[in-house]
Amino acid sequence: AVVARSGADVAVHQLPFIIRPNLIDVFPLGILNDHLGVLPFVRGRSSLEFSLLFGLPPAATVHRVDAGVDAGPLLRVFVY
């Protein structure tokens, strides 16, 4: 209820759990999440470690959160 009353158009998510659709729908512009791995190839936790294991470069992606796990549209990829 407090989140709905905030009037925010967008949110930033860095919590270690999946966001439910009823919370996603509160923000007209969505929820942004940063992810330590190249989505969609490396999802979930320990993604930096799996990137190195699979020979992918260390990277971070920013994506819009949707009902899927690390599945929303990519907005930016940063390769290090």
C-alpha cells in the first residue's frame, strides 16, 4: 500500500527475490534491475561465476523486470 501511494513512475530493484506482478504493475514505467551477467545467457544467482565458467566476458546488464526470472527487455549491457 505504501509503494502504491508513493506516486513513483519507476523503481530500481536489487533485492534477492522475484518481484510479483502485482508490484510490477504499480510502476507505470516499470522496475529496473541490474544483473551481473550477460542476459539472457546467464540468469539467476552466481551469474558472474557462471559467466567465467562458460567463457563469457564479465558483464552487467540492466533490464526491465517482468513476470519471468531475469527475462525482461534489455536496456543496456556493460562488458568489462
